[in-house]
Amino acid sequence: MSNQLSPQHVAILAELRRGPATTMHLIRRCGVICVSARMHELKTDHGYAIGMQMVKVRDRRRHIVRVAEYRLIHRRAGKRA
């Protein structure tokens, strides 16, 4: 894989720089369908430290569901975007 960030990676990072974001938020705002795969790439291929925790939210039918919430922790030194 290229060391260059894809447009999806750039969009996700822009959202995470604004604050924590859930999977559904990133799908809606960035148009990224497979958020977990992009997070894995950002961590392993590009050196970003991204935290994840499961949080409870209400879905559109008002049911309580658990989704991943991601948080940008920091960028590892020595890596270039």
C-alpha cells in the first residue's frame, strides 16, 4: 500500500481532529462504508494513534445500540503523511 493518505483517510482525520466520532458519524460525514478497515490502515500503515471505545447510542428506531467511537490520540513521530 502507498504511504500516501487516501481521500477517505484525509476525511476521517479531519473529523477526528474536531473531536471523537462514532462509526455512524463517519459514515454519514465522510461517506466511508468500512470505517474499521480505514482505522486499521491509519494505525498500521500511517502511524496514527487512534483510540476506540464502544458507546451506547439510540438508532433511528430509538433502540439503544452499541457503536464504536474513535478518538485521535496523536501522530507517531518519524512518520510522514
